[in-house]
Amino acid sequence: MTEQDTMATPDAARDTSLEAALQSALARRAAPRRPGAISNATMFGWRALLKIKHVPEQLFDVVITPVMFTVMFTYLFGGALAGSTVDYLQFLLPGILAQTVIFTTIYTGVTLNTDISKGIYDRFKSMPIWAPSPLVGAMLGDFLRYTGSSVIVVLIGLLMGFRPEAGLSGVIWSMMLLNLFAFGIGWIFTTLGLLMRTPGTVMTISWIVLMPLTFASNVFVDPATMPGWLQSVVNANPVSHLVTAIRALMAGTANLGLLVKSLLMPAAITVIFAPLAMVLYHRPR
Amino acid sequence: MALPLAIETHQLLKKFGTNRAVDGVDLSIPQGMVYGVLGPNGAGKTTTLRMLATLLRPDGGEAHVLGHDVAREPARVRERISLTGQFASVDEDLTGLENLRLLAGLLGFRRREGRQRAEELLTAFSLTEAQNQQVKYYSGGMRRRLDIAASILVTPDLLFLDEPTTGLDPRSRNQVWDIVRALVAGGTTVLLTTQYLEEADRLAERIAVIDRGRVIAEGTSAELKASVGTSVLHLSVLSPDQREQAAGVLKDRLGVPAFREADPTALTVQLDDTARAPLALHALTEAGIPLRSFSLGQPSLDEVFMALTGRPAESDEPEKEVVV
């Protein structure tokens, strides 16, 4: 009897303090003011950063791919295409920069596809928040990836002898343009990420779209040597417009027309694919 | 003025292909109580709850949550509800604290307030020690508690809990029950789905039994049991050797078979008339079979479910619930 009593006391005491904590935690019913769309999207951007913090392995591709591409293409093709690797690098680097960032957009789709099947999206969808914010926020997080991979490409380029005439400001403007471009075309991969069943399929289809898009462009060679029909394809390719604009930014010869031209396609993609992505997002899975 | 009902549905319908997962559900749930939706896997519980939480659009019928139509005013509904899904609705890659701070930020808490509120809840739910660990390393019970904490950053008027204790050990289950009771004491209405009859019995003020997309019974636990119209005599003989003999005596005298429980001394007899119980006890005394204990009670919800559907509740064929 006495043993039971002594056993019961600490337990009961703990329960009471816990209960008091619970009661006081539950007593707070007042909701803060509803935040705006930007605040919601920023929180999802923060979530993307936290994910990178906890799972840094996912940045592996972002670091390795650009190093590999820059080094490989410069030394493989440089001598043959431009007479010297340094001359070729001057031409190639803006292109490789664009290609690297464009390839990085694939991860937007792949990551979303893995993420969205998890229970937490049920919570997001049942919360009083700006509906597109989880998607927009995830893409904000991608800005870090894009910027990261472009910084790496530029650094490798500088080490190998790339010298932008416009200096640091040319590089910074280029990165801003790239981020905008990537945000726009990212909606395609967000849509694919929502449409496909597995991350593997998202990856495969993304490559099928991106390989011709980046290679049939002016990234690697001047289209002047190509057959006429291919020239018209290359000149219509939005990637070519982007690369032309970056070359101009790096050389300090850019004008507003070039920038606008390079952003037309991403803008059109956003207009078409962002609403489509929202429909798919709200579709029962 | 009377409060609007927490939930009111009329002929709610959801089809997946040709399968009518929810086939005309009528519910009328007042505010301020725990309401249990009980049924086996695949009965349509989760689908019903997802429609009420604005995650799925009904294919027919109507549903009002706290006076707002779920199809026409989903945003108004979302402002006042919270959902804890069947599969943990927290982010496994983030820590417990990060999860709560993220959700607090989404709800409009400022940085410092959000952190304070998160820490307050982590303390109340005994998760302080694990707050900086990634959720993937949490035990089932910790994950559930975090999940519920995430649902009450702003204490909602209506909380949906989808099978909150499935897979939990008894201690964690009791903790979850305590939290639910405290929430209701604070004025929140809780709608919980469960396949555990005991849970509905212990926690819910009223219960709807759902089977194959339809409500097949509704009422308090006692009403449901009374509607089956039998009472149950539980007996325990002193010596296991005498159980068979006792079963024979009971069958002779009462004309109904005695069910042999897993406990080798225990027998259960269903009686359609309580007055027959003394007869049974008298017969056993006459036959010289001493009893350790006996009790006369209402049937368990298991037996209720059996009586309503003609099959046991938990050993159902593995019907596939459409997870959407």
C-alpha cells in the first residue's frame, strides 16, 4: 500500500505539470494576421534551404556536373574548334553556364515529385495559405542551386583563363538573367514533376526535352557553319537567345532588346505552365 | 443563438472510377465533442475526412463545416480547421522545431513568436529533448505528437485526426488520448477516425459506424450497444479443468453456446434477457463449479459491429482504401 503511494506521487506530479503545460499551450487560440503571398512563398523557400542543410548530398550534381562539362568541352573541342583552348573558353563559358543552370532545373521537378507524395502536402493543402506558395517557394530555393552552380562554372572558367570584359558586373548580371530564365522554364519541370508517377520518369523525360534543346543551340559552336535548316532551328531556340544575351553581358555589349528577347520564352512558359501546374497540384493524387 | 454544427453532410458522395468510396454519408455533428468515425479499412473513413478537410471535392451531396460549404468556401473552412493525416503530415527531413517554426511562419507568426510558440508546444508534448533531431529518427508516438502539435499552432475550432493511434504502443496511445481530451476541454471539436473499437468507446461522445461508404449506425457508445439488444455474461471459473464442464452446463440450462475466450478459465455467453443471468450462476453452483469472477455487461463494440454487418470489424478482407 505504502509502496504504491510513493510510486504514485512523482508520476502524478509529473502528469499535473505536463497537464498544466498542455492547458496553457492549448489556451492560445488567437490567430496572427494572415500573411501575404510573398511571406508564404518565402517560408517554403526557407524549407528548401533547410532540406539542403539536412541532405547536402543533393547538391552533388550541382557541384560536379558543371566542373565536368566545363573542363571536358574546353579541352576536347577547344583546339579543334577555335584553334586554342583559351580562345574557345571565351566563347564556350557563357554557353556552358546556361547549359549547367538549365540542367539544374530538372531537379526542381525531381525533388517536387519525391516531395509531393508525402503526407505533409495534405497539411499544406488544408492550411489557409496562398495556394501556389509551396511550388513557388520550392523554386525560390532553387535559386540557390542555380547561383551555386553558376558560381562554380565561373570560378572554374576563371582558373582556366576565362576573362569577362565586363568584369564582375557582367558576371552578376548574367547570373540574374540565368535565374530568371531558369525560374521560367522551371515551370515545365514542376508540371512534369506533378504529372509523372516516379522521380525516375521525370528525370528521363526531362533529359529527352533538354538534350536537344541545349545542344541544338549556339552553346558549343557558332551556327554559321551549320546547314541552313539547322541554322533556323538553332536561331529559334530560346537557349540560343539566352546564350547570346549572356555573351553580350559578359562582353559588356548587352542591350535591352537582347535581354527581353531571351526572357520572352520563359515568360510565355510561366503564363502557360504555372496555371497548369496549379491545376495538377490540386488534382487528387 | 445556437452554434452552427461543426459538421453537417447530406448524401455526401465520392467515386473513384466505379467504386463509390463514400456512398451517401449523412452526418450531423455538434460543436465541442469528440466524434468518432469507426469502420474497417476501406470503409470510406479517410475519403470522408479528406472531403471535409477540403482536400477532395465531393462528387455529390453537400457538406458544411462550421457553417461553410466545403465546395464553395474552402478557404473559409481552412481558416478554422486543422488536419492530422493518417500518414505523418510533418516533414521527415526537418527537425521537430523546424517543422513547427515553418508552419508557424506560414500561419503568420513572426520569427520570434513562432519560435516561442513552437517551443511551448514541444514542452507541452514532451518533445523538447528531441526538438533538434530530424523527424525521421522519431518513434511513432513522438511523430504523432509532433503531428498533433503542428495542427494546433493556432488552436483550431475543428481538428481532424485520421487514425491518430494506429500503430502506437499503449503508452503513446494514452498520451494521444490525453491530448485529445485536453483539446476538447478547451472547446475544440475533434473528428477522429479509427478502426479500434476501444478507442471510439473510450474517447468519442458519439460514434458513426461506417461500412462500405455508408453510415450503418450512429449514436453514443451505449446507444449503439443497446441497439444490438443483448447483454453479455462474462464468467471465469476457478480451475481451467472445469471450463468444459461449465460450458456444457450453460448450454443445457440457457440453450445458447458459451464462447471460449483466450484465457483458459474464461467463458462468455450472450443473453437476450438479463434476467437469465442468475439462472446460469445458480446452475453452475449446483453443478459444483466454483467461479473466480463473473460480470454482466453490455456487448463490446466488436460485437456491435459484428451484429450490424454480420462480420467482424478488424479481420476484414484487405479491401484497398484509395489513398489520394
